[in-house]
Amino acid sequence: MDRTQLLLVGLPLFLFFSDIFNLFSPPPSKPAAHHHHQPVSQPLIQQQQPSLEFPAQKATGIGFGNTVSIDFCSSCSYRGTAVTMKNMLENQFPGINVVLANYPPPLPKRMLSKLVPVVQFGVIGIIVGGEQIFPRLGFAAPPQWYYSMRANRFGSMASTWLLGNFLQSFLQSSGAFEVYCNGELVFSKLKENRFPGEIELKDLVARRIASSRVVDGLHGGHWS
């Protein structure tokens, strides 16, 4: 096998194993905070200064005790929209807890997305060594489509890789942007086929918070 063949085979294989490594590798951990060394006299002065944060103030706010969960499709590039909504809710409802999470696709699509790299590797392997593979599978001669792919090996391998990546991205996407307030669904992109507006989402969360307070007040009055 000459250098050109090694290059044509090695590049798709390198990209394949890179995708596999990124698929199964855990997300990077958050960098640890850097502590700068300060002179000995400075910590003593800082310890003597009274703290400006009061626990009573931190535990109050219109949104305190309420949780909003935004489950979005991370492979659809929805993270920017989710972060924007998170910042808006935290500004409008001080003290609220906003949690961002990935909304995975259904299980069949996830299983099929794991098979795509296997098919990619198999097709590239057939293009490279089909003359040795087909006889071992019981074929007297490779089929005609093999010779067509073999005639343009680089184009066939590149097309296989690009098409497989596109299919895998489609199978890993859920298209979801689901917003829950205190465990109750207040907006669903899967149902509405659109994103919520900032004012719309603020009103939906405000109504849910007010409803939770009314329910808690009724329960408190019943047991008092």
C-alpha cells in the first residue's frame, strides 16, 4: 500500500476515532479557582472587615423557593437561547433557581446513532480491502457497485463520512426546548413548534409562582 493509499485510509479513520472519543468522553470538569497569594497582613485586614452579605437578604426574593428547569436539545445549538432565558428569569425573579439540562432524543434514535459509526467504518473498510473481504464472505467476485466506489475511493470515503455524520447529528437531536416550573410543564417547543418569547416565558413563570403561593397558603391555613 503506497503513501497515497495510507493517507486516504488514515484520514477518515483518524476522524472516526476522534468522533468516537468525543462521543463517549465525559464533559470537561470546571477549572478550579485560582487562589492568588497575598501578603500576610492582607488576610488579617480582610478578616476584620464586616461581611456585606446578610443571610436574611439572600434568602428572600420573589423567586425564592421556586425552581425552573429548561431542558433543551444540546446538539441543536439551543444552549445560547437557554442561557439567555436563564439570565432573564434570574433578573426578573430574584432568588429563583434555574437549572439547564439536555433533553435527549427517544431511545430508538439514540441506539441508531450509535450504529452509524460502525456502518461508516464498515463501508470504508470495504472500499479499502473489498477484494480480500468479499471472497471470505463467500462471493466469487465483488459486486459491481464495489468497483464503482473503488474507482473513486477518496470521494466515496468522504461522502460516506459526511453522510454518516449528518445522519448521526439528526438522530442525536430532539428539537426540544421544554420549560418546567416547580415540576409543571409551562412551555413545550415540541408541542408549539416554536421558542417562547422572553415576555411570554416571564408571564408563564409568574403565573405558576403565584399559583404555588396560593396553594401553599391554602395548605398553611388548613393545618394552622
